[in-house]
Amino acid sequence: MLVDSHCHLNYLENPTAALARARERGVSACLCIGVEAAAIEEVLELAALHEDVWASVGEHPGSCSGNAGWVAQYLDKPRVVAVGEMGLDYHYETDSEKQAAQRRTFEQQLALADEHQLPVIVHTRAAEADTLALLRDFPGVRGVLHCFTESWQMAEQALSMGYYISISGIVTFKNAANVRYVAERVPDERLLIETDAPWLAPVPHRGQKNEPAYVADTADFLAALRQTSAAELADVTRGNFYALFSAASA
């Protein structure tokens, strides 16, 4: 059985139908990711309605204001197992003041994760040095670098700090040789798999809205890349999911 370790069910047109299709393809659980205060109640409601859905609460760098204090009030809610999605994205944000606001928001959420003893879900793009520096400032925090598209050098440093690396459908894209390079090398015990639905649908669904069922297609591709079976890859990544997000197995 597979786990979709990162999806945004609340942005799908019919989350209940999408979950039914996912179950038919062997997806046993999904982590629905919170990225903004305005939509967090939708995320929590989906986790409350479905026994195989868990939730995270965070403020995405693309929507951050420089103050993520609102996140704290949700971290003790039922079925919340992580802080995030949080992080830095200098690819889409080049303004220095707004980048500084991203760093403040990221740091605040890392501190909340440390206080509440929860893992973090990290978004990082074109900000390797600053992301790693902030992670080092919180040595007691662990988590995952989701939808990883950065360098193997960054992955190695994150792995050395105890972080997991999550591979999305991007690994199936023709122009994603760097992602495949990383995906081949992540140790079994630190590998996760995700959709990031409704975005980044893998081959053969390019051009469609992504959904949790399609994690099976990414898993098939990744298993072949790593020269293992799809069943073994599912077992490994499912075990890693529950090891990292331990509250999901409580």
C-alpha cells in the first residue's frame, strides 16, 4: 500500500471522489497540507471526515506575511501531524525584503515545530544556502524536503541533519535529470513519495490535474529507476511516512 505524503486535497474539485480513486489504486493514506490561514479549516475538515487523511498546518513562502503566529493555535488539533508547508522560494520571489519576510516566517514555524515536537514540511527552491542555514539553527527539528528539485549536494546536507527527501511526479518529466539523479541516491530509509496534487501530474497524466491516485504512477517510475519492485518501494516509503509523522500511527 502506498502513502501520498504531500497533497492539497482542499484544492481538488471533488476530494471525496479523488480519495476513492486513490484507494482503488492502493493508496492507504494521504497527508493534506496546509499552506495558508484562509484555507486551513478546509484542510482540517477533510482530515476529520476521512480516516485515511492527516493534516499539516503551515504558511507557504508564496503567501507569507512575515508573521506565522496564527499557526500555533492549530498544532494541537486532532489529526494534525506536522508543521508546514513552510520554507523559502527565491525562484518566484526576487525582492530582498520579501525574501527576508520568508526567512522570518520560516524561522517562526521551525521554532513552533521545536516547541511542539512536530516534524516539518519544507519547501525550498533556489534558496539552498539560506534553507540549510535555518535548518541548522534548529537541530532538534526533523522533517522532509518535499517535491525535491534542488542539488544532490543540498540533499546530502539535509540527509546528514536527519531530514527525508520526497520525490514527486517531476521525476517522470523529460527535463528533470537532476531530480532523477537525486532520486536514485536517496537512501531507502529517508525516501518519501508524493503527488503535490493538484499540481505536477506525472507521466502519463501530464496536462491533467494531479490527484493522490497518481502517486502509483510515480511509484512505478521510481521503482524502476531505483531497480526495485513497486511493492518494495511502497513498503519502504509507507514505513518512512509513519516513522517521520509518528502521530499518524498513534
